[in-house]
Amino acid sequence: MMRLFLCSLLLWLVSGEPGRKPDRSLRGQEQEPVPESPDQSQCVPRSFVSRGQDGAPNMAQCEGDCDEDSDCAEGLVCKKREYGQAVPGCSGWNFPQFDYCYDPNCDEGLPPLDSSFGNHGSQDMPLCSGDCDEDADCAGGLKCFQRDGLELVPGCRGRGVPTFDYCYNSTGTETTAAPTAAPTTAPTAAPPLPTPLPPGRKPCLCVFDIDRTLTGKQGELNTCPANKEVQGVWDAAYGGGWLVLSEAAQSLDKTFCKSCYLGIVSHGIASGDGSAERSYLIDNVLISQPFKDLAASNSQVKVWSANGQVVSPLVLAWPDGLKQDAVGGIVAWYAQLGINIPAEKVYFFGDNTGNIPPFQGSGYNAREISCQSRDYSVGNGIIGLCGATRAEIKKWRGVKLCQDEPILTTPAPPAPSACICIFDVDRTLTGKQGLAEGSQCPANKIVDGVWDTAYGGGILTLSAAAQNLKRTFCDSCYLGVVSAGDASGEGSELRRVMLQQVLRSSVFDEFSKNNPQASRWCSSNWVDCPLVLSSPNRFKQNAVDGILEWYRQQGVSIEPQKVHFFGDRTENIGPFAQKGYNAREISCKERDYSLYANGMVGLCGAALEEIVDAPGIAQCSGRRLFSV
């Protein structure tokens, strides 16, 4: 018995105190990656599943139609909707009149925790990213939320990795004032009156929809180059993504509305109570001198109204087709303050075609916007894509649809701009040596006689994508490489195969004829070529900076949104968000769990279908493509 006790004590001393976090002072040294907690994926958006009007017993997350919480599996609740509101943790097409089961841990409108930076973390990590050790690891204004387990991170969705700490916005705790007890279009008691306008000058009012009016479709900067993405501010509308401001939203103070009072009438909820989106719209978008002056003396101006009540000029969750009624409530609210706005001086701007005709007979002006760009994936183009342009915010008289103004017809598409595809080498362009036909990687190809020194060494094995880059969109792009390895060393046969058989595109082939340096390999310490080796993991985005600068010196300018990085290593993807580049994790169906317990690197390398022209940051966990 004593011997057993001593052995147990020795094991406890060697392994450390159970549940204790690892020594965080080891940053910069090699550590085994911490496997993801199964809880981390609970809030990754899932597709809606409609089980009919009567639903089914014990429905899973994102299944409906439910009537009450007991219709859902244990731990889930029924999301009651009036018509088509977002369901936390769910995405895709759904019946707008259905209610769906959801996980209450997936707080509506919040971005998910991002553990892709690994347990070493990185510098200037964005909102909800980890692992951080101190506030200095987080982007400006964010702080590091220290945890001992799976505590919820304020302003973020999901549980993350048990030993990870995450960057959060410690100031983003503003809440919306409670509405009055009963629905009404009458305002609350009048606060102090604003400074009156000069004699003879009548006030005006500009009222805007939010989704696809002040905002554009998330992730569509290529299609909407005048729009601006606001990293770190989540927009839950239409499936969710980082907030994207339309051209008009960036410059309302340069339109006639700069001299008018402002208002909002939206069918959506601006990402929910206390969201970063709501704060951003108030502080950075809704800018006019009268509105600013009134807000300085009346805090109710910045309160968000909802639930059928108009207690401020910012109205949310108002049904489509009835927005003219909410505008009337806003006019009445201003009138209670002594600001009497004539109907002919009220201007409503919205993208949804169905919301404009009902303004007929109201006396207000209403104008459909986003006329040059429509989202035909929703209701045959009933909503906008890029949102309002600055040119559309004019003093239109009457009620006008896009079809009423021939000047706003869709222009010819612009000539395509230069793009670039940049690849990791090991387990991206290559697969694990020797695994090809008859193995887990049947589409891979063994190149006899060519040695690949990566991960222990073996005969070079090309991934499916590496054999067929010309069959992807990359055939129209310039090419580059950023690898932590050395491609088997200077003068290796592997490098020759890469140049002659793999790194081929119509654009790159033509460019290389007049630029011999394009076929040269260089180190990340001095980037004077497009094929960069020895680039540290988690910092590959910096090597991409060097590649773009090199191409610029050769007379080729490539915009950030046209840069596509493909790599298998999980920790290398997230950091690209800092630069505005597109990055995609590949080899998602097969991972190498023999190298890292959490499968941080690929096994077969890139599949042909993974080399796609898609915007944003895409990780395997988000796409749920792991083999079971």
C-alpha cells in the first residue's frame, strides 16, 4: 500500500497539479499545441433544417419548426420569431415563419472565439482571438480576458480552449435603455429643447434602413470596392460577418443630410442589445450637425427603440412594408421636443424594394437605393448588395424605385484586377510522403526519385491541387510561395519539380518569361522574389507583404482583397485577418494526428475543390469538413 501511495505522489509531482494552467512564460519556445475543446464548435454556424410545420420530437440545434422549449433537445431552447429574425448559431436559407431550436450559449450577434493563433498567440490579435497572456497581445483598445477554465468571454461566442485566454472589448458593455411599458408612437417626456434654427428655415430629417443600406454584404469587398470592412465589429445580419459599411455610410456628413436630423428604421436588430455594431453606427456613421447638437443635450437620442415602440429616432425590429409608420413615430418624437419637421422635408432611404411604395400617400419622400448592385440570392434581387452610394443620397422628391431612374442602371463590369495565389509547400502542395493511390490520399501522386525532407523525409508526394493548379481560378493569377520549410534545400530536385510541374499558371508563366527572378527562391529575412522559404509559422502574412512589394517593384499592383493564401497549418490562417488578405485552411478532410494530437497540420495536402476564389478567412473548423 505504501509503495502504491509513493508512486501516486511521484506521478502527481511530475505531471503537475491537476487542472492547473501551463506555464505561460514559455512563449517563444516550442510547446505542444493544445487540442481544441469539443465545446468550441458548439456556436460555429450550422445550416437550418426544417422538419415541417409540426416539427419533430427532441429536435437538434437549428432544427424547426418548434413551438416551445420542450420540442428541442436538452440544453436547447426554441427561438420565437415574428418573421425571419436571425437565430444564434444558425445560417442559410430557412422558412421565415418557422421557429428554430438554438443553443443559448450562442449569444446573438457575437463573433465566435478564434483559437487559430495557437497557445503562443500573436501580436495585435483581433477581438475574440487567443491565446493571449496580457493586454499588449491584443489589438488597440482590447484587453486580455484571463480564464481558469471555460468561462464565457464577454462579447464573444463559444467556450474556446480551456487553457486559453482571449482578447475582448472591456468597454463594450453599453446597454439599450428599456422601452416604455406599452407599445406607442408617442415619445417619452420631453427633455430640454435644442437650439432653434434660424427664422424661416425649416428642419429636415434623413431616415435610413441599416442592412444593405448603411451596410453592404459581408465579405463582398471585391464586388463592392467602395465599401469598407470594420474588423472586430460583428454584423449578425443575413448570416453574419464583419461589419461592412456602404459608401454612403462612410460619408453622410458630405451629403445634404449633414444639415438634417437623423433617424433609423430597420427590420433587423443591429446585432442585438449592447452590440459593437450599434455603438459603431452611432459614433461613426450617424453624423450631422443638428443630430450631434441634439445628442449633446438629450441622451435619449442614442437610445434604440424596439418591440413596436418609438421612444427615440433609432427604431429597430420594425416590420417590412410598414416602415412609413415608424417614420411617422420618429417625426412625432422630434415634434415633442419642439422640432417640427414638415412631411416634404422627410427623406427615407432603403434598399428593400417592398418598403418604398407604401410611402405613397404619407407625404414623406422615399427612395430605393443600392440600385447598381442587387443581391439576387435573396428574393430575386429585392434587397441591395453593396448598400447606398453617396450619389444616391439626394433630395429626391416623392416616392421612387430604382426602375424610375434610368441613370442608375447597372454599369458594365470593370476590367478584372490582378490577383495572386500564394501557397504553403509542406502538406499543402505536398502530402505525407508515400500516401497516394490505395491509401487515405488516393488523389495524390508519388514522384519517384525525388526526396522530400519535410517531417522526417520520404519520396515527394504531390497533393491533388498541386497537380492541377491550372484547372483552378489561380490560372488567371500570379503565384507565390510562403513556407516554414526549405523545400529540401538549395538546388534540390524538389524545387525543380515545383517550378516545372506545380507552380504554373497562364499569368505566372507569361510573367516569368521576362522576369527570371520570379523563378528564384529566397528567405523571409530578405524577400526579393515571390517564392519565400524559412518563414516562421504565425507570421507568414508578413512574408506575403514582401511578395506584394516585390511584384509592385516589377510593375504589378495587387490589392489586398485579391490576395489568396492557402495553407494546411491551422495556426497560420487567423493572423491574415490583420492584413485584409484572404486566407483558407486546406487539407480539411484528412489531418495528420501523428504529428500533433489536435491535427494542426494536414495529411493529404490541398484538394482541388479547396482552391477557390472566396473572400475572408476560412478555417476547417468553421466549414466542418473534418472526417469522422
